[in-house]
Amino acid sequence: MSHTVYPSLRNKRVVVTGGGSGIGAAIVESFVRQGARVAFLDIADDDSKQLERQLESSSATPPRYYRCDLKSIDAIRETFVRVRADLGGGIDVLVNNAANDDRHTVQEITEKYWDDRIAVNLRHHLFCAQAVVEDMKAAGGGAIINLGSISWHLALPDLAIYQTAKAGIEGLTRSLARDLGTFGIRVNCVVPGGVRTPRQMKLWHTPDEEARMLGLQCIKARVEPHDVANMVVFLSSDDARMCTGHEYFVDAGWR
């Protein structure tokens, strides 16, 4: 499969959260293919180290993995200091991808579980953005891409906290775009549909569920991780220089 090459992304310093597997891994691979200098954050050591080894052997600009628990604001701040030093300068592109879509009923939710899931799915978007703003101001611009979800637009069942977080991400995207646009910083949200990742296929995308999704999509083919990554890479490039403050769906027209 051919891929568009964006010269404006070559040698850009890129950070991807949750980059060890699934959509995140596809995003890491896509930026590496562009010749960017990529750091990715995760806590899934096995998957992340395997991806690092895989791309190290096939790329002139292999990515670097950093273990970082994004529920810890201190860990976020410390990790970005390390990344900045290792990549040799300020961050040009931030992709807030990390999330966890565990299912739960309303009755099961406790205060502790609520706080934990919000920390996993929403809070770090703001604090990772905060960690790169001064870099982007100094550079005269930059791109922040947040990953949303089709789930809350469709009101899928047993995902109350996840969907609350994902709706909040779209609000945060618009707020940051307004507050940071004067510095040339663009902030957008990519909204994936039902993506065929190993996790989804293992846990929830049974043959019956797959058939149901395809029946509701305008395009009768599964959305793959690289489809989402392609949108992320475009929005990070100079080709999207006037795109900010909006949501971009990659869902095959799921209605």
C-alpha cells in the first residue's frame, strides 16, 4: 500500500501516548515512515519493546519507548523532560492517543473507579498538552492531535465513563485550539469508528458484532489502525495548516 509523504514532518520531534499497540502503534509507524523523530509513551512493556525492536531494524529513524504511567502528573512532567533531552529539542507534534475502553454498568461505578478511568482517558490530554506548549510557542507553532471515539456519538452501552471522557476530549480540543491558536498551535481531534485492533478483536468484535457494525457503516469494510494513523499524520503536517478546533471522523460512515 502506498502512503503520502509529507516533507514538513521530516525530522519533526513527535510524542505519541499509548503508542505500544493498536492504533497507537500504527501512528508511531506512520510518523517513523515520514522520517520524524518519534518518542512513544506506554506502560505495556512487552508490546512497546517489540515495536521498538521491529522499527529499529527497518527504519533509519527508529522510535524510542518511554515507560510512563499517564495517571501520574509528576511522571508526565518528568518523562517529557527526558524526551526533550533525548530528541534534542522541543516537541513539534503531540498525539494524545492513550485510553482504555473497559466496559462497566452504571451500578458498578464507584468514586475510585470513576477517578481512575477519568485519569486514564481524559486528564492526561490536558497535562501532556501543557508539557509541550512552551516548546511550540518557541517554535512559532505545532500540532496537538487528540483521539476521540465514535462511541459517545452513538451512545453505545456499558461505556458511561469512557464516553464521558471522550466527549470531554472534544470540548478540550476546541478550548485548546482557541487558547493556543494565537501562537500558531493547531489542535484537532480524530474520531475513530470501530477499528480492527487486536484488543477489539479479542474482547468485543465477535462475528455478530462485526456484521452489525458493517451493516451500519456506509463503506462495508473494516476500519484499520493505519486508516486512523493516516488522518493523524495529515493533521500534523503543514498541509493541514488551516485545520484546527475540529473533529475528523475515520469511521466508514457509521450511523
